[in-house]
Amino acid sequence: MKQKSINWFKVRIVFLSCLLFVCFVFVMGRMFQLQVLKKEQLYKLAAQQQHVQIPLVPKRGTVYDSNGDELAASIEVESVYADARKVVDVEKTARELASILQIDREELRQKLKTHRPFEWVQRKVSSKEAERIKALQLPGVSFLKENRRFYPNSQLAAHLVGFVGLDSKGLEGIEFQYDALLNGESHVWTAARDALGREIAMGNVPFEKEDHYRNIVLTVDKAVQHIAETELDRGVEKWGAKGGMVIAMDPSTGKILAMASYPTFNPNQFIQYRSKSWRNGAISDVFEPGSLFKVFLAAAALEEQVVRPSDSFYCENGSYTVYDRTIHDTSKHGWLTFQQILKFSSNIGASKVGEKMGRERFYRYIAAFGFGEKTRINLPGEGKGIVHHPRYWPPVALDTISFGQGISVTGIQLVTALSAIANGGFLMRPYVVEKTLNEKGEVVQSFQPETIRKVISGATAEKVTALLKTTTEKGGTGEGAVPAGYDVAGKTGTAQKVDSLLGGYSETRYTSSFMGFAPSDEPKLALLVVIDEPQGGNYGGVVAAPIFKAIMEKVLPYLHVVPKGTMIVKNGLNSAPRKEASEAQPVIDGIKVGKGAETVVMPDLKGLSMRNALSRIEGRGLIIKVSGNGKVVEQTPRPGTVVERGDICFLKFRSPS
């Protein structure tokens, strides 16, 4: 049987058709992959090949103090970059730039050998460095304008304001907390290239007129901040201390007027300082308050009517054993009234008052004053202290916590709680931002005082204030805290620090402190001073109280709080002088003046002979004490001061040479 021959022509046709179909399917699949599945990826790859995109630091909003003075601002500076393809002499270029900019020469040389169209050499250089580089006219080296953060007051309010990094991102303080508001819109500088990588077009640096940043106005007053920092620095240096803090607050609103920590740093060169120097200790550091805590024991005991100021307690002649602990006083006391317990700062007396309060009731007031929780001041790194629930207190805890041992607090908690006593019993939320502004200077948001809760009654607050005034009177532990012409309500604190190595409390390391407010009847300023580990002294009345006094005597007049005995000038004429800041007196232009019943105005005696001076002051009911001979060169009180009959007048005489 004859077989059929195979039609190879048809086979080839079918095979080629199938092959073409398979190739067509493959090509279509590849086209689908490239044009649909990988479209976005390829677009990005093409853009990278065709353009160089460099993110630039955006303009950042300004931070102002309460008076509109700049605390942080952005300035336009030059940044240096290189087009490595255009660099003619790599060795010379690297040597010259490294010498001027003080950067690593070998690292720069490697950058210049890459033949890339864009390499950062150094960002945000100084104007002098930029001028020196431009004078060299190095091929391939160019400049871009960027924004650099500048702190015109150097160290002033450094911990509060904070600082930013090279990329203009906030790293500490207000700069960190409000980074999203302060930062404007990000910009990108673009250079286009041809298929061979050659530059064919360059866009201008895209800084627009409106960058949508926010300016921030703080509650802090630059002048008050300067006074606080200056006196804190002096105090720390005088006592050779490890550090310290000062917080000044308006007790009626919760506004922070100053917040200083030591050691400090310059945010313009923050990288040159150890990172622990950046920490805002006023809100982050926790410490045992010592006798400062007796203020809040007093408030709780009086509010609960557990004691009266006149109630007496036996203070065991300086040594009191509770369970396995012995509590000591710095001086031996027998019977003391509750008022005297605060005045002389008796630990034993405070312990016995705490025992009458009871742990549950005392803890309720500790929590009500805000201890054991953050104040929500809207600053980064705030601590909340250590306050355990009474169920976890050891048997002796009630006694020790009563005088501030066995509990940890922050500085901002203390001054906030003290302000609740100064303002009549209201715990205010502390705040540091007054308002935010847009780039046109228009108010976007303003912040108002916020009451957290009512802690004690106004009557109790007045009683505690009266007790705190006794501690600053003669014989009290805080008599060194009173500036001339003002009444201060305050409390000293001396706390042993915990020895973490040996356990228990150190015999050589202390925290010395003083807190108070003035004027005591109409408080305008609540102030906390804490000195960490002073050398050569440890009592709060010796170490911290004089710093408190130095700050108060400068800040109160600045806040228009007139001291007693000040002559008021109205329309160029002398009005009746002011006698006491705390007495109910007639008011002229909002300033209280002397009553004039049992008071006299001190005349000007300078330049008079002894006979004439004594005859002029005779009959005014004053006790005259003189020194020297000749004519009056000094007198105390000063001319125009209102004094009471029976006050002492000192006259210093000196014979003309």
C-alpha cells in the first residue's frame, strides 16, 4: 500500500505561524508588563536618569518672646556643592575646600571622583567661608541658597526653645514640640540632564513668598528669663554645685515667665555640648522635695480642719523614732505650734501632723495638687515624678512623705502646685505658648489660662499664705529670701539625695531649694529655685533663698510691682509714697500709697550739717542713729520714703577733705 507523502510546506507554514503567534503573545505580554504593571516604577527610573532632585531646607517660622523679641529665626545662607564632571583638578579642589571648610580631605576627594552632576560639599557655610571659596573660582564648585536656624540670644532660654538639626527638623524644646507648625513647605531644586548625563537646564531655587509656616509667640519674657539665668549661674558657681533650675510663673494664669536650667548650652553650636546638657531639667528631672512638701501638708491639714495654726505638737527634742526609723530635726524643739513647725521647718512636727491626716486623706490631696502626673505643659521630655498609692506605702512612709522624703516630684509640678495656693486654691495648667501667627503675622490660634481643678478653698489658701509668711520673717528659715520692700510667702527645702550605690540617703549630697510668691497678698510671681549638690552649705535658706531674693528684687519692679516706701510720680509731681504692698491703702493710678495717719515722709538730709539735719528731722517721732562727723553723705531710709513713727533713721556723716 502506497503511503501519503508529508506536505512539509504546510508544516513549515503552521510552525512559523505558531512561532509568530507565540512571539506576538510574548511581545504583547512584555508591553503590558512595561506599560501597565511597571509603569510607575519606570517613570521614577526615567525621572532619576533625566533629573537631579535635591531637597532643600524650607523656611521655618520665628519663635518670639512675649514682647515680640526673636528667640529663634531663620536666615538665608549658602551651601556648597560640586558637579564632579566639571572639576578640572580633583586634588587641588579637595585640598582648597577641605582647608577652608575644615572637613575630611580624603572623603571629599572620593566625592569629586564620582563624576556625578551633584555632590554636597558642605551645607550652610558661613559668609566668610563662602567668600573665600568664591574667590578661588574653582571649576565645578557652585552655591545654593538655603535657610539656616539662628538663635540670636545664644544660650538664653536654650532648654525651652531647643534647636533643629541640619535638615531643619526640631530636636529639642519648642522646636521639637511644634516642629510641624514651624516648618514650612518642603522645596526641591531640580537640574535636568540629556541622554549622556549632561546638564541641559536648571530651575531656580523655588522659595516662594508664602511657605505656610507658623510663627510662635511664647509666654516667656526675655528680660525675666535673663535675670533668672544670670542669678542661677551665679548661685551655682558660688556654691560649686552640680546644677540647678529656676521656674517663674504667673500664679493666676499658669503662664511661664522664665524657665532656666544649669548647665546650659548654645543652640547655635549644640553639637559641641554633651547631650545631657540639652535636657530641660525644670520639667524632666525628678527629685525629693524635702521640706518644700510641708507646704502641701499644711494646705491639706487646714482644709480638712485636722489642725489649727495654734495647735501644739511635741517635737521630741530633735529625735523621734517611728517603727525602724529615727526622724531628726536640725535643731532641738520641745512644744511647737503648727505655725512654728513651718517657720522652723520641723520634720518631727510635720510627721505628727501627717499622722493626724492619715495616709488615704493625705494622698488624696497629693494627687489633687498634681503630683504623680504630668502637668501637660506641652514640652517634650516631661517627667511625672514618683508617687505610690498608699496601699504600697511602708509603715514609715506617711511620716517621711509629710516632710518630703520618699516622694519624687518635678520642678514644674512644684511651682504649679504652689501657684494653686497663691491664687486662692485653683490648680492651673502651666503653658509656654501664647499664640501662633501665620507668615503674614495674623493670629491663627491663641491659648488661654486653663483651670484643672479646685484644690483647696480660698480661706485655706489665705491661712497657708499667712503661715508661709512667718517662715520669711525674722527667725524663720527663709528670712534671707525677702527683697527689700516686699512681703514674701515661701518655704525652704533641704533634701538628702538617695545614695544608689550604698543604699539609703547620702550624708554629703543634698538638694537645696526655696519656693515662694510675692507680693504675698496679691501674688504676681511664683518662683522656684533648686540647687543640686551645693558644696560648703546645704540648707535651702542659706543656698537657694538668696538666689530667690536676687531674682525677685529685680523682676518685681520690672512687672510694675512697686515696693513699699516708693515715691509715686504723677505728671511730674510727687504723690503720696507707698508704704506697704500688703495693706489696704488709697490708690493713685492703680498704685497703693501711704495712709499718712501714723506715717511721715523722710526728708532729704544729704549735705546738711549734723545740727541742721537733726533740727530738720526733730519732732517727726523717729529714732536717730548717727555715725561720723561733718555733713550727711548717706541716709537710710532714702528721701521720700514713708516711715512710721518710732522707726530708726541712720545718718552717716563725713568731714570734707
